[in-house]
Amino acid sequence: MKFIWTINQEVDSKTAYNHLRETETPMSRASVINFLNKMANKGFLQYSETTTKGGYKGLYKPSVVVPDEKSFKRVLAKRIIDMAQKELSRE
């Protein structure tokens, strides 16, 4: 996520994967794809597809709702609090 926020443009999973390979916490390519897809499904990233020689390629970029790390932390904290309040109200 930090990498995508830093460059602030569309990134494919291969670019994100190559960036992570050079860090202290490398991940498999499948893990990178799964993570990016989950972040897009939750609204933290915008997702689009483009056609390539071999088929389709997913592109990810910061969402309007969460354009940077600070707003990500704020939105994530609010979601956690909302879920906790919902669980506590059931009792």
C-alpha cells in the first residue's frame, strides 16, 4: 500500500511484487495479488483492467476515499470501532 501511495499512479501486481522482493518482507506473487484484490474489494484501492498480449492485467491505484496512509488508518480504525460496537450491542 505504501508503495502505491508513494508513486500515486496505477500499478500492476507484477510491479508491486517486484518492489516487495527488494524489501525486508518479500511475499509470493500470489499473496501480492490476493492482498491487492482484497484491498480493492474493501474500497482501499481502485481496480481496473486492461488488455495485454496474454489476456487481462489488473491495475491498482489509491482510492478517492483512502488516498494516503493517514486516511487509510482513520478509515480502518472507524471500521474496527463500528464492528466492535455492533458486536457489543448484540449482547
